[in-house]
Amino acid sequence: MIDTNNSDSQEIFETIHVICPTCKAKKDLKIPSKIINQAKQLTTVSIPSGAVCEHGFQAFVDKNFSVRGYQKVDFEFYKMEFYEGGGEDTEIETDDTTSSLSAKPLFKEIIKLLRSYVDDKEILGSGIFTTDGTVLYSSLPSNTLFSIIKEFEVRSEKKLSSLKKMYLELENNQKICSNYIMIQEIRFAIVLFFSQIVKLGMGNLYLNDLVKKIKKLES
């Protein structure tokens, strides 16, 4: 069981100054510094409508927490999202596990699939991580995201590489289900975050279905 209220999971946030590319509304937003620090390139922050103005858009943030550019979107974000890569001036490090996947069209298709599972009723968020806890994509709430990163870091340090799945239940009965999966011969962890109304058995069915669809994307 993960304790999301544990002081160890309280991470530092940084402020980014964003400007809507459509209406030029401005606002300072706090984002988890660890996600930006983990990135080998730019981090895309998908900002939902209502967070700054009535428009949803994407901001590309560098490791100095400066916004390097924006992109209008044709679809609605339900919550703030973070993922590796973005922007025309991104420098791809092809020998890096994270960058080698995030630079490929397959990664965008995986993000679309993960996003399609979130409904804010039963499935509250989704994500894909490297086995050592680096975030490739996440729509998870901040406290849950910090706990997941820490859990993967601990499991990596203890070399628990034989694990295939991970099931966690929070104190409020919300559930986290994760499945390790090989994508282009590299091992990653897929995560779904469920509301308290979802039983672990049902969560496992959702997770299995997601894994099957990701594998079909590779074929």
C-alpha cells in the first residue's frame, strides 16, 4: 500500500509562466520539478481548458523551467498532462532509452491510447514509465505520480526485475495497477489509476486490454 500523504512524497514544484497561443491569456502554473529534471529533452505540458483560459493548449518546457513554445490543439484535455519531448528545436538523444521511444510516431499513438482510457469516473489517470521511474507520459494526479515514481525507483534499486505486474491500494481505496511491457525490445511500465469504486479484478481486466492494444500498435 502506498501512503500518498507521506512527507517523503511531497515534492518540490516550480512555477512556469504560460501564455495561451489563442487568446494570449497569461498565468503562472506550478508543475512538479522532478518531471522536468528527469527529461533528456523538452517536456510537453498539456494544459486543459479552464487552467489558464477557455482554451486547451500545449507548452514546451526546457530544463530551466522556461517555456520554449506553444501549440494549439484540436481536442480537449481533461487534466494536465506531462510527457517527454516536443517542439521543433528538441534535441533527440537516440542512445537514451526515454528519448529513443519518445521520438517515434509509436509514442504518440501510445499516448492517445492511454488518454482514451481516462474518464474521470472509474479511470482517473494513466501513465508510462521507464522501469527506474522516469516519466514518459502521465495524466496522474501529482501525489499519486510522486508515489508511483518513488515505488519504481525503490523496485529498481532492489533489482526486482522479475516482476510482471504491480497492484497497489491507497488508504482511500483508490487503486493503482501496473504492467511491465516490452516495447521495441525495451521494458516499460504501463500504469492505470482507478477510483475507489473499481475492484482490483476489474482494474486488471482494463489493464490487460490496454496492454493488448499497445502490442497491436507495434505490429
